[in-house]
Amino acid sequence: MDQESPKNSAAEIPVTSNGEVEDSHEHNFNRDLKRSLPSGLGLSETQITSHGFDSTKEGVIEAGAFQGSPAPPLPSVMSPSRVAASRLAQQGSDLSVPAGGQRTQTKSGPVILADEIKNPAMEKLELVRKWSLNTYKCTRQIISEKLGRGSRTVDLELEAQIDILRDNKKKYENILKLAQTLSTQLFQMVHTQRQLGDAFADLSLKSLELHEEFGYNADTQKLLAKNGETLLGAINFFIASVNTLVNKTIEDTLMTVKQYENARIEYDAYRTDLEELNLGPRDANTLPKIEQSQHLFQAHKEKYDKMRNDVSIKLKFLEENKVKVLHNQLVLFHNAIAAYFAGNQKQLEQTLKQFHIKLKTPGVDAPSWLEEQ
């Protein structure tokens, strides 16, 4: 052929059968090699293996130090060493070829820990954000219900029981207030009767002509004061029991009712939010919001169902406890009042023994904790 195909500079180097390079082309080859190699690569450390272009044997060309024009010395850190070459070769070995012949790439690089340390400040900020969002939704739901625009979930049977409980609590508080007033007035009357009996007894000793008359009245007033103290003990026991029922047992149930109502408001707020999202368009931006809203709605629905179940159980137990307590206390109150105004001292004392009521002795302080032990 008349035209020769262009050859690489490395291909133009004549190589003998034993791999030695002719000296006449050494200088030209070193100059070309210097131009083709990177700036940070030293010629003294360069080895080139040429797969014979004109011959069938391989030859190794070792290039010595470049003897051309002087150049500023390169820093030693820029020259690749055998260790660096081995690292590069090791990185290249990450591409492994399995037995099937298919090339697979093994990943290498820095190890990233899955569980990253979270910033406490960011966690608090996230909690505040969630609380603010929840408060906003609940406030909007309450305002909508008061304005008659929003819908609310109603359990008719449970709501009726809660209304009856609140009405009964008000009535029991009124009975408790009246019983406390009666106790205060009875205490004042007993105190007056005791003082009147002491005055009669003193006059009985100083007035010989009216000794018997003053004595009878003194004994009567002292007996009335004693019976009044017994009745006062029964009334105070009645007040303490009703107070425990109203301000502890019923109040605890109403606290659970309050939590149930808050759960109901949250449930309706997130239900309304989900309904609004479902009425809007469905695209790549809204679908994640709908999915997240569905998840929050399901969580608040489970909370609402749990609180409704808790309220139903507490109302049931409260009704049983209320009937039992009020039955005993009303029987006590009736028997004590009837025995007192009938003048039946034995019946009055028997009533107190029936309900295990211990009276305090007038003028005697309560025993100290050392005496009780």
C-alpha cells in the first residue's frame, strides 16, 4: 500500500528480539515520553510494556533520567511511589469478575453509621412544631363546632351518661353543702346546750330553793348535748363519705371524660383535615400529604376508641360504687336523725356502732403518733 497508517510514538520504536532499544532513537523517545506523561510522574520510575507492533515478541522499555533542559525539581510527595501504585492497583481490583464472566463492582469508601447522633435542640424544636400544629388543628375544630360549621362525632349513649353524671355531681355537691351547714349549726347548738347545762348546774348549787329545778334542766341539757355530739359524729361521717364520692371518685371519672373529649376533638380535627385533602387533586405533591394525614388520623382514631372504652368502664364501676356508698350513708343519716329527735339514746348509739363510728371525747385531743403506735 502507498499510504501508511499513522502509528503511535511508542509503536515507532524498533525493538529487537531480546527487548533492547536502539540507542539512536533513545533521545527522541525520552522527549516524547516526557511530553505524554503527567507532570507528577518521574521518568526514572516509569516502565512501559509494548506488545510488539512489528514483531511477535514483547519488549520492556526502561527510560532513564531525562537529560534535557533543566527544570525546577518536583516535590517528593508528588512522585508516585510503589506504595501509591499498589493502592491504585488495589482500587482497580475492586472490579472483580466472578466465575460467570459477568463483571460486578464492589463498593468501597467511607463507612457511614446508620444511627446518627440526634441533636437534642432539634428534637425539642420538632416536638414544639408538632405541638403547635396539633393545637392549631384542635383550636380550628373547636371554633368550627361553636360556629356550627364543623361536624363532630357523637356517641349518644355515652354522652347521655356523662350528662347525667355531671348533673348528679351538682346535686350531690348541693347535698354536701347543706349537710356541712347542718353540722356547723348542730355544733353551735351542742356547744350552747353544754354551756347552758353548766350554768344550770352552777345555779343548782347556789340556789337552795331551786336546787331540784335547776338540776333537772342541767341534766336535760347535758343529755341533749351528749346526744347532739353523737348525731354530729354521724353527720360528719356522712359528710366525709359523700365528699370522697363527689370530689375524688366522681372527679376522677370526670378527668377521664375530659381526656376523652380532648381525644374526640383531635380525632375530628384530623378527620376533617383528611376529608379536605381527599376532596382536592391527587398528584405527586398531594399523595404524600394524604398518606401522612391518613396515618395521623388512624393514630388519633385508635386513641379516641381507647378513651371511649375507658370512660364506659369507669362509668359502670362508678355507678356500682355510688349506689353502694349512698345506700349505706343514707341509712345512717336517716336512723341517726330519727333516733336523736325521738330521744332514743340507745338507738342512736346502736346506729353509730353499726357503721363503726368512733366519737371523740369532748376536751380530749387526738392521740399522738407515738401513742397510736
